[in-house]
Amino acid sequence: GAVVSQHPSRVICKSGTSVKIECRSLDFQATTMFWYRQFPKQSLMLMATSNEGSKATYEQGVEKDKFLINHASLTLSTLTVTSAHPEDSSFYICSASDTRRDTEAFFGQGTRLTVV
Amino acid sequence: RKEVEQDPGPFNVPEGATVAFNCTYSNSASQSFFWYRQDCRKEPKLLMSVYSSGNEDGRFTAQLNRASQYISLLIRDSKLSDSATYLCVVNGDNYGQNFVFGPGTRLSVLP
């Protein structure tokens, strides 16, 4: 299957700092990328959907000014957690889809963020 | 009502057992259906797509009932390595832009 690379896999940061997470599709063009968050013992919760070249669509309750998403190219999307706080500690996963070809989504490896 | 619902489990079954999971979805316009497997705090991985005619992949059988809006996954001859969380995923449209995840069903296969 297609490969999606997410980086970093783990990050620890101080409260108040910003963290950038990258999601790259390595062997296909991702017209749409999804960002999810997963808290312990819970399922994936969609945070936002981004289409290449346009602004991301955020789910209700997700602060767009806090979670900045950029999808400037067909192979790269970034999620920046600004002014991170301990309650932002979570597992963040991206997935990518080429909506022109099929409907399957390929997932990155996930990023475990710990804010101390 | 949640868009995609699953029994969270856990299902604790002995090796060799047959276990079945169900998933219900609320959007009758949903187009694509998948089962993903997620190991502890790792990324979900596609287990199989679910087709209207039903499909089988080795010990795994998936079925879709559009009239009743539910999807099932059957695992035969359970292995220890099948222990994981199984996520039902529904794609709400033809453009791959509306994936909805169920809460997952946790399976533990016991020796």
C-alpha cells in the first residue's frame, strides 16, 4: 500500500511552546489529509480535514488558531500545536487520501506529544 | 446518536475461537466501509474493505447490510496475534473526504 510518513514520532515540549508535526505522502499525491487526535483508551477523533491549496476545515470544538494546519503541496501537510499545554498531550495521527483515485486513507505512524 | 457505533468490548476469547464484531452507522448515504486494526497506541492499519457482496480474506470475513446499516467482521480460528482494537470506519461520500471512525472494539485472544 501507499506510504505516509509522519514526523516526529515522539516529542516532549515545555508548556507554552509550539510543536510542528509533519505528514508526508511518499509515493502518491494526497489531495486530502486528515488530522486526528487520540486520547488514552479512546478512538480516533477527527480534528480537521485539509485539501491541498485551501484552508482546513475544522471539526466542532477544535480551535483553529491553536491547531494550525498547512497543506501547501500534494505531498506535505503540517500541524502546528501553538502554545501547547499539558491537556494537549495526546497521540496525533495524520492520514492521507488521493480522492481522485480511490477512497482508502493511509495513515502516518502517529506522533506522541507530551507537554510538560 | 453517534454516526458509527461499536461495542467497545473487551472481547476475551480463547485461541481458536470464532468471534464476531458488529458496527452500525447512521448515515444511509455512506459509500465505503472498512475495518481497521489498531495495536496499542499505534496507527490504524487497514484490515479489509467491506463490499456489498461480502468479502473474505483468510480467517477474516466482512459483510455489509445496507438495509440495516450494519457491518460485521468475523474472525475464525483466533490467534494470539489477533489481539488488538478493531475500528469500523465509514466513508460518508464518494470523495474520500468524510471518514468517520467507530470507537473500536477491543479483542484479547487468550492462550
